[in-house]
Amino acid sequence: MTNETKQAIESMTDTDSRAELAQLSEELRGHNAAYYQDDAPVISDAAYDALFSRLQAIEAAFPELRTEDSPTQNVGAAPSQGFAKVQHSIPMLSLGNAFDDDDVSEFLTRIHRFLSIDETDPVEIVGEPKIDGLSVSLRYENGHFVRGSTRGDGAEGEDITANLCTIKDIPDKLKSDAPDVVEVRGEVYLPKTAFRQLNEAQEAAGAKIFANPRNAAAGSLRQLDTAITAQRPLRMFAYAWGDLSADVTDSQWGFLETIAAWGFQTNPIARLCHNLEEVLRLYNDISDQRATLDYDIDGVVYKVNRIDLQRRLGFVSRAPRWAVAHKFPAEQATTTLNGIDIQVGRTGSLTPVARLEPVTVGGVVVSNATLHNEDEITRKDVRVGDTVVIQRAGDVIPQVVHAIAEKRPKDAASYVFPTTCPVCGSEAVRDIDEAIRRCTGGLICSAQSVERLKHFVSRNAFDIEGLGAKNITAFHANGLVEGPADIFRLHEKRDILLDREGWGEQSVDNLLDAINERRTIELDRFVYALGIRQIGQATARLLARTYGNIETLHNAMAQAQDREGEAYQDLLNIDGIGASVAEDLLAFIHEDHNRQVLENLKEQLNIEDFVLPASDSAFAGKTIVFTGTLEKMTRFEAKARAESLGAKVSGSVSSKTDLVVAGPGAGSKAKKATELGIEMIDEDTWIEQSAS
């Protein structure tokens, strides 16, 4: 981070920090969903890392603003709805990033400092390529493969066992002795040669062309038809473990040797290093080999070799202290900025998009880039006609790094961000606590209406086969579908559909059948489908889990309009629901039009009650609060374990709390629990009871 950026953060007011933190959090949640759920990232890895680092820096400067649902405290995104869910007994966490040699040096220094080891004493490090694929966890019982899953949101993934069974690198039975329970984790990828062959076949068949091998691998693993997955030559490198019923080694390197003996593929260019010089030499060696490898990599992962040191180092928020990913720099190119277009999203957000003279970057032709918001344009002083540097770290929309001032045309004027919506002409305003300007037209703005409808039928919402973005746009333009409930009345317009070009009886009947199949919907998917600002899949699931059914949820939100009432406090007490999220939710419910949309939908749908996972645990159905410092597991791990046992996790102590788990520094929450006579246990007791 530059001194300029640090100074900007240091000079922030409380209002400034809250505004940018909210904007960054919303943007990062959207990118997480695009990457982990849709397999369709819309910004480069480097651009994502820059946003994430900025959020971390603001939270470090204003720690009181960090919330449990912050992207810095969570991993990935909630699993999609096409497969059964798997609770990870040990969370699948993410990694911190290093971007240059100084970051790597600081990583090693932090390890020595934390362990109170003299910096002259070597700490062995295992380095291996960071595969750009899909993370999976494989569970073996008594030597036999019984279940495989994706990472999902780190706590819960998708059960893709049948598809994983088609991959030759995943043994059905372990070749040598192993503990009764073994979870092996690794990365599934599609070789570059196979990727090219797959796209050639897809193009010949008139099917979807995949953007890159990572997307192709993820799409292949998420096929509901296992036969399709079996046709694609997926591979896997194994590199880590999850649940183990017994220790198998005392080192990371020893684990790689052990799983190789069990029948797994480990990366052949991984290396055991003994100091900073060897670590950086490995990075350069792997970087030099990158173009010749038959799989995509985006960096090198370093892990402390000794497992006892890993355990002592533990975790911080969403990542282990004992590992880091040393990222490769983004690929760059220069081109001309021909124009800046404004796109209007479903919440009215005005997003600037740079239209570029097409240029090849890393073998991919790119012609547009996101500019994020008006502040970004001002900060970079990007103007139409400029020669700009763009960069990308994957086959995704790149970012504009900066303009080359000395090549700027003399008549290039500063860009003036519009104050009216380019679609409906309504005023576009920017709240004091937001970095985004929004159209005030609401549902009279056709762009917002269409985008909300697209979201409503998207894969993780209603997922209506045959009713994708293209058809929604066309139906809306012709007045067939103006609001969500109109979708479920399309059977009344069958004759009109039949008159449309390209629509025969079979295609119309297939669409109407698909719509009817979605008249029954899970509560969490329904809430997510409404497209409420800041209510993503994870938050929608939290709300469904807490309130149980649509009527209870609707009534509670009506009562919570009283900000002094108990219902509002109950909403804020949900672990993961902050004041900003609560206000967006309540504002949506308060609007007359939205309440009418809800009533119209309830007439057309069967919205299923949320059912907690079956559990015979003593904690099932209880509300638990974690407070103070947890020393033996992360807060994320504790929360995941509680929810896997059927409990609800709250952020505040109230009369509805059943149990408080208190660590050192518990403070006011422990005091309140004592006053209310609520049972309180320490972390050791929690670990013992929750494991039994």
C-alpha cells in the first residue's frame, strides 16, 4: 500500500470510512458470488485483491466498523442450490496474499516474531504452485471414498461426489494404510490442452464457449448429468487435509509424501525451502516455467513445514497465519479509451464502463473494463481519448490502471459523471455515506426493472429453465412481464407467446412447465430473489433460518420499522446482520410497491418454511452467543461448528439467548448473561461439549 493511500485513510472522517467500507463490502460480496457461485468473475484477480486490501486497511484503521459479515471475515460465497449441502467439519479457509518480495519477507518475519524465534534460526517452508481451479474436499472412511464437496462459503459446500468419482486422479480406495477418517483437500483443474479441445468442440456444437480453464473446470464439476463431467478430462492436485481421525505426519512435506503413497497426485515442482532466498528462488523458477505448464497458476503458496508450528500459529480471521499466497503480477497492455458508458443496475447503481480499442492481453482480446464508480474516474483522471494501461490476471474484465498523461490529446476533457439516469432521465443522487450514485426512478426505470427481473430468475434465485436474461429482456420490452408475479401468470398469455418468432408449442409448453415447477420455492431462495440491497445468499439464509417462514419474517419486519422496539433489536442481534443491512431490508419492506409485489407473489407461490438440518445435538435449536477472545479456534470456526449442530448464532445477549461461550475479555456480554441468568461456559467446555 502506498504512502498516499495510507495518508488518505488516516485523514478519513468516521462518515468517510463508513461510506467507503459499505461500498467496498457490497462490491466484494458481489464479486465473491460471481466467482464462487456463477463461475463467471467480472474483474481480474489483481483488481479484486486491490479492493480487498483497501477494505482491510480501512478496517485496521477503524476496527470498530468491522462486522462478522465483512468479506474480510468470510470465505467464498454461499453454495449454489443445484446440489445437496455438506457441512465442513473443519472450515475450508482462504489465504492471505503477498504481492512482492518485501511482503514475503514480512510474512517470514511475522512467523519468527509470533513464535519468539530468532530471525537467524531457519523455519522450513513448503512452496508449491497455486493452481487456478476449484477447491474440493474428499472424505475417506476406512480407506474408501465416501463423499466429495466444493468449498462453498468455507463452512458449507456442495456435494459433488458423483462427479468427482469420474476424475482419475481421485482414488476410490487409498493404496496404503490410513486413519479411519481422512479428508484430503486439493484443486481440480482442466489442463490447457484439454481446455482448447473442449472449446473447439463446444463451438462446433454451437454450445457455450468457456472463458478460461478455471470456469470450464468449475462448470464441469457442477454438471447435474455425471456423464457430461466424465467426458471432460479433469485432473486434481492434492495438497492439504481437513478432518483426520489420527495424525499421519509431523510436517507439510511429510503429508505430501503420505498422500502420494495413498494414490493422489501432488505437484511435482513443489519444493522444501529453508530461508527467504530459497523461497524467492522457487518463486522465480516457477514463474519462468509458468508458460510451459499445462495448467493455469496465479502464484506460489508458502506454508510453514512443521505441523506443530502451524498449530501454534493458528488463524487470523479468514486465513491461517502459517501460509500465504505470493501472487504473480497482473498482465498489462496499453490501448485507447474510446468512451465511457454508464450501466444501471437493479438497485439503481450507475456503474461506469470503459470502452476500449480492442487489445490482446495474455492471449485474450479485451474491449471493456470496469471503472467502478465516479470517485475512481476522478482519482485516476481518466478521460475519453486517453491512452490507458489496463491489466488482467485472468480471462475476465480487466481494470484500468492509469492514463498515460504525456499521450493525452490536447482536447481531452475531464469526464463529467451524469447526475441523471441515462435510461429513464430521473435524478441520480449520491448519499453522503455512499460511493455509488443511484437512479431515483425506482421501478419506473426500465433498466432497474429488467435487472431486478434478471436477478429474480437467476441461477441462485428461482432458476427457471428457459427464462434467462435474454428472454426476460424481450418479455419486459413487449409488456409480457412487468413484475415478478407476471412470470407466474404467463400461462394466461400462451397464445401471445405462440405468436412470437422462434416460439413453437413445444418451447412454450416447456417454458410454462419450468415456471410451474418453481411455484414451490425455499424461503431463503425467495428472499434472495427479491434483490434487496445487501441481501445476498448468505444473509437471505440467515434471515430464513432465524424467522422460519415468510409470514413470521414479514410480520417481524413490519414490527421492526419501530427502531426502538424489540423486533428491531432482534434483527440486529442476528450474527451477520449489521445496522446498514437492517436499514436496507426495512426500507424495502416499507415501500408500498414492494409490499404489493410480495403479496402478489404469495398468491402465486408456495414458499416453504426453512428447515434446520436434522441434528440430535444438545445444541440444536438453541441460540448461542460467542464473546471475548477465542484462543483455540477462530470465531468463524466456532460459528460454523455451532450452526452444523443446529444452533443459531447471535451477536448480542438477550432474554432469547440460551448459551454464552465466553473467552477472556468477555466484558459487557458476560455481565448481561449473568444478570439474565443465562448459562455461560468457557471455550474449553464448548469444545468438549460440541465435539461429543
